Amino acid sequence: MSRYTALHYDIDPVFHAANKPRVKVGVLLANLGTPDAPTTPALRRYLAEFLADPRVIEVPRVIWLLILHGIILRVRPRKSAALYKSVWTSEGSPLMAISKQQQAAIQEQLGDGYSVKLGMRYGNPSIAGALRELQQEGVRQIIVLPLYPQYAGPTTGSTFDAVAKELKTWRWVPELHFINNYCDEPLYIEALANSVREHIDQNGLPQKIIFSYHGMPKRYLTSGDPYFCLCQKTTRLVQERLGLDKNTCLTSFQSRFGREEWLKPYTDETLEQLPKDGINNIAIISPAFSADCLETLEELAVENRHAFIAAGGEKYAYIPALNDRTDHIYALVELIKSKH
């Protein structure tokens, strides 16, 4: 027996357990996450993990943790639980149900050469757990796709942190492809444009189409986060793809909290001002969300509708997130394939 035969690495008790065949490529789909139930205790656990992330809240740690545990987690979970109950489904939260549909559709399109897992940055199933499943399957190449089209430190950057935290404990680190942004991918833009076009075909062209993105503190932008610019780029590309006048499309930012200045213009203030400017017929879409969730189904589709109508608006339409639309799944599948 030669020396090389004796030292051959085919003997691998970790990656050949139970004689399972190796999967060529692992895919980790990552999204923000969701509480396990629309209850105060579940929201307290979820928010404690989410709001303790230094990527999300960039405040000196000792000060912020005192505020978080001394004030916010005593008050906000009950209010948030009530909001989640208003959108909860028999399959759980909308984000979880839709994410599982996306995972199944992408797995079907990619075929047996790929293993597609779902991991949430906060809550369950975790990113660490999904990566360990791929490890047990013997995957040696992993493509991580955070389902945030526009890079931002608190979302995509935080996902990278979670992936790195898990992988640094592995003896054998796999080949890694981390997709940090796809806001200008032609197929993604086409899917967005298709969803807007379908709305116009069915309902006519509104006076304004509002592209509402999740907000962040303005100081994140001044510190170098590209999110604001990527959102503006997404709006422009969709507007150009649809052949609309640039004055028809407007970019705004939603979901702010706290007292400091966030990215402007604010969606809620914009919706309250538009009727005063003679704009009474609008449609609103949120391209930053790959799946409908509390921020779209409750904040945009319900709360902001009431604000617009109360301010004198007449027609308000919410255009759903891309979810598991065929063109959206195709765009994500082609994006994944391009990294292998």
C-alpha cells in the first residue's frame, strides 16, 4: 500500500455519516426573522435578540442595554404582539410562511445538485442551525443569499456577522459565496416592474407610485452605509423599466422609531402631505422587502392607508411584495446559479 493510499482522505466520519451522498452546493436563504407566536413573551424574546444587535442599534452598549431592558422590553412587546396577531395566519407569521414557500420553490428550480436551507437572523430557524444542517450533508460550497435586495449594515451586514460567528467554530470552513446586494440585477428589477405593471393594467395609472423602503438613522448614511443610495437606484431602475415619468415615482422611508433623524422623506409624513398637494390617488410598494411581513401588511397596507385617507386621499393601493411570484423565484435562482 502506498503512503498516499494510506493517508487518503476518503475516510471522513463527519461528512460521510450514514453513507449520505454529498450535495454539490449548499444555499442559505436568510431573512430578518419572526417571533414564534404573537404573544407578549414570544415578542419579548424576539425583540431582546433583535434590538441587542449592535448592527441594528449603534448606541454605546451599556447605555443601550439599560434602556432596552429597563424600558423598551417592558412596554413594546405587548403592543407588538397585538400587531402580530392582526396579521398572523394558520401557518404562522406571514414572513415565515412566505419564506418557506420561497425556499421550496427555489429548491425545486435548482434541483438535486443544491440543498436550500432557510435561516433567520433572529428567532427560528436560526442561521447557525441552517449552516449546521448543510455541514451534516457534507456541503463544501455554500452560497449565502440574504433576502435584502439593497445592502444595509443592520440587515445584510448583520447576516454576515451571524454566518461568520458560526463558521469560525468549524474545523473545515467551506468555500463561501456571500451575496451582499442585488438591487440592480435585471431580473429583480423586471420582477418589480412586472408587479407594478400588473397593478396599472388592472387599476389604471395612479397619480403617484410611492416606493417606500425601511428606514434607518441618517447618521448610518453619513458613516458610509450605502443603503440610501441603493434604494434611490432601485426606484430609478424600475421607473425607467416601466417608461414612467420620473415625477410619477417617489422614494420614501418607513418604520422609524426614536427621536433622532432618520432617512427622509418619511413615508407617513409624505402620505399626509400628498392630499394637500392635490394627489389623491396613489399606489405604494416596498421593494426592500422580499416577503410580506408586519411592516408591509400592517404598517403600509393598513396604518398608512388610514393616514392617507384621513388626510383627504381617495384611492390608496398597496402592491404586495414579490413573495413567491414566478418571476421573483426565477430572478433569485438565476442569481444563485451565477455564483456557482
